[in-house]
Amino acid sequence: MHSTTHEHLHLDSEELGILGELLESEHTKLLIEIRHSHHRAFRDELRHRLDVLEQIAEHCGAAAGSAKEKE
């Protein structure tokens, strides 16, 4: 499900920190799941999810940097 409009999230530094922790935790879980998956299609799906998660983490890292500059 892809949308063509993009909404911006406005998170403070505490919220960004928690989101970063959650993304890191999910990243670790996905790596383990990929390693233990025996079905190629499922493993590919998990890898795609990992790629998207890493993109989100990059966006959050950039947002966290700009949020710290504002403080």
C-alpha cells in the first residue's frame, strides 16, 4: 500500500529517541528472522522489510540531528 502524498511527523527529541530504539530492536529481530528463514520468498519479503526499516531509521537519524540543533 503506497500513497503518493507524504505527511511529516513532528516528533520531539524524546520521541525520536524512543522511535530509534524501537527501530533498532526491530532491525535486530529481522536479522535473526532472516537468518532462520528457510523459505526464499519469505526471506526476500523480510529483507525488503529490513530495507524499508533502514530507510526509516536514516530519516529519523537526520530528523534527530536537526531536532538537537534546535535545542
